[in-house]
Amino acid sequence: MIVKPKGTHDIYGEEMKRWQYVSRVVDEVMDRYNYGMIRTPIFESTELFHRGVGDTTDIVSKETYDFIDRGERNMTLRPEGTAGVVRSFIENKMYGEATQPVKLYYNGTMYRYERPQSGRDRELTQFGVEVLGSSDPAIDAEVISVAVNIFKLLGLKGVKVKVNSLGDTESRNNYRDALIKHFEPRISELCPDCQERLKKNPLRILDCKFDAEHELIKNAPVMLDYLNEDSRNRFLDVQNYLDVLDIEYEVDPKIVRGLDYYSHTVFEIEATVKDFGANNVLAGGGRYDTMVGNLGGPDTPGIGFACGIGRLVTALEKEEVDLPINNQLDAFVLYVNNTEKEYAMALTQDLRLNGFKVETEYMERGLKGQFKQADRLNAKFLIILNDEDLVAGEIQVKDNMTKETTMVKEAEIDDYLDLNLR
Ligand code: HAM
């Protein structure tokens, strides 16, 4: 038997209904917030992720799915959505549009060659937003509120918002120097990856998965102490706007994020429901004011977040949130002989075209089997066809709850269902 690749999932049935419901709420909320959907390619040139996401990140240095296409080009399956959106923003000259800032959202699969475990997949689906063109701290608060309000509208209660600031370039350089000073004398105590990170990007040491509990990392200098005045004030503005929007949050100086492109605001939203497991970050994001420039566009600030739909659906399941998913059929059409079958097919199509959710029989079951099937599918009404009734222009309709049967005129079946269902 051929089985699916490690770290991937087949999603179908009830679970898929939850995924679809989440996506519908996402579409609805994005529309209210005036974000337009964007779809970018699932593969892009490898260089985009090296320049956009950063060579020193785990995601790019160890976790990408790379391949050479038949035209000898280096391609990579996207490990995240931001770099592709920024590439598109530049390529399509969206910076020239009159309606700045440009507010985009996406919902799609990403690929990371990680060690598979619960909540950590090799194929994952994220929805996310990117806002390009505004450095107003108020938009940072809006972006965080989009995620929070989607969770809220879904009925998820146990979430915790953690925010931090990585400051501007000057602040980060000062912090970088402080980190080097702190780690350098004892760097040999940390893993080989961290030793490498000290030279390339010491900030990465702080989210090393291997050495997370090491005393050197726990006692490392804290970014917030190195913010210059402008950066500190900007961070206070973001917090003020979060208060204005009534978003609960805590400042967590340990949030550094696993991607190189961030400056100023970074944030993560965790699921706090019991037994969620180690990978409990539902959404993460932050500001990336240098990415557009680094990728060859005009200097343009940006901010966004992404949320893993798999983790979000798991959180909804663990919290036992009752999602309004319709698991009922309006009607099941039953028949016995071939003339009735043709009538059943035509009637089923007609009702479907008129907006009803209807099923009929395709397994040659007898009437008894069809009644059972209708029950399994939670049909509200049973439309039981019978030659004699049809000749008389009538149809037998049984309410599957009350078990009451009514003879309905053929021409009035739509109205009858309409009246009794809506
Ligand atoms: P990220 O923190 O790498 O950020 O991913 C965001 C979310 O995607 C995570 O919080 C998690 O829910 C989900 N996720 C990530 N990796 C996996 C995985 N292996 N398995 C399951 N779920 C996963 C980004 O991707 C940035 N592009 C976010 C962003 C947008 N920053 C600015 N704009």
C-alpha cells in the first residue's frame, strides 16, 4: 500500500467541515476588515526565500523543499507566505496603487521539512495577512486584532496574546553587541548550531530548540532594555492602541520569532487549553520594514501574521467548541422501480437547483435500506416516490422527526419544503 508522506494529512469528513467553517469565518472577517485575498505560487525561486526570509533561519537553512526544475532553475516550495506576497507586491507595482496601505490575506499550504510531531507538519495550511505601506503603530494593533477577533468569532476562549518589540536597526545592533558579549566567553557550552548563530545572527540563539533550557539562554540580556527612545515610544503606542481595541495581551521579551525579517512589533498568540501539547502557538507575526527594500522594491514598511489552520482546528476540538456546521440533509428522495428512479433523479436535481440540500439512492438498496440511509444522512424530510401517486400528480412527503406523512401536489413540493424548512 502506498501511504502518504510523513508530516502530511488527509483531511476529509467531519474534520474537513471544521476546516471549511474556519475558512469561511476567515473570509468573512477579512472582508469586514477590508483585506483582499491574494494567491501566490506554491513554488518560487529559491533565492526569494534566502533573501526574503533569511539564510540564518532554520526554516530556510534546514527545512525547505528545494528542487531543480526541468529548465535547471532552483525552485523551493514556499515555507511561509510573506516572502511570496512581498515579491508579488513589488512585481505588480502595488506600491503605486492609490489606496495605500495595501491590505492582503491568503489561505494556502506551506512546506517545511521539519521533524514531524503533533502540531508540527511538513505540509501545513496557513491563513495570514500582510499590510504594506503603513508604519502607523495603529495598523500593528489592527493586524493583531484580526487574529484575535477571528478566534473570538469562532468561539475559542483560551488564547493568550504575547507581544514584544525588536526595535529599529540601531536598537537591534546594540542588542546584538550585548548578546555577543554575553554568549562569546561560554559559547562552547551551547550546541554547534548556536556557535554558528553567534557569528551570523546571535538573536537566533534565543529560540534554539535544543538549548532552550540552558542557563546562558535563560539569563541572556533582554531586548526591551536595548530599545532606543523612538523604538520604545513606538512600542508604547502599539500597546496603547491594543488597549483602545480592548485586546488583552502581555509583553513577553522572550518572543523573538524564528524568521530574520522582523523589526519593531513581534507577537504570538498561544492556545491555553489543557493538553494542547508543546506546539501551542496558533499564530505569529510582526513587522518587517526592510523586506520590500531587500527584495529590490522601494522602501516600504510591512506587517502581518500567519495562523496554522491545523493547530487552530485542534484548539477548537480540545475546547469542544460547538461550531454551527450543518450536518443535515433537507430531504432524501426514495424510489423502487426504474420510472420512479428517473423521476427521483430529475426531482433531486430540480430541488438542488432551487437551493435545497438533497440526496437520492445510488446503491440499489430496497426501500428499507433507503430509510436507513436517509437516517444516517440526517434527512429532515423523506420524499417517497410511488408510481400511483405520480400518476395522480402527488408526492408523499414524510417529516422524519414527527413521522407525519403529507401528500403534496407535484407542483408545490418546493413551496412545501420551503415553508417547513425555513
Ligand atoms: P510562523 O511563526 O513560522 O510565521 O508560522 C505561523 C503559524 O503557522 C504558527 O504559529 C503555526 O500555527 C503555523 N505553523 C508553522 N509551522 C508549522 C508546522 N510545521 N506545522 C503546523 N503548523 C505550523 C510565519 O510563517 C510568518 N510568515 C508569519 C508572518 C506573516 N509574519 C509576518 N507576516
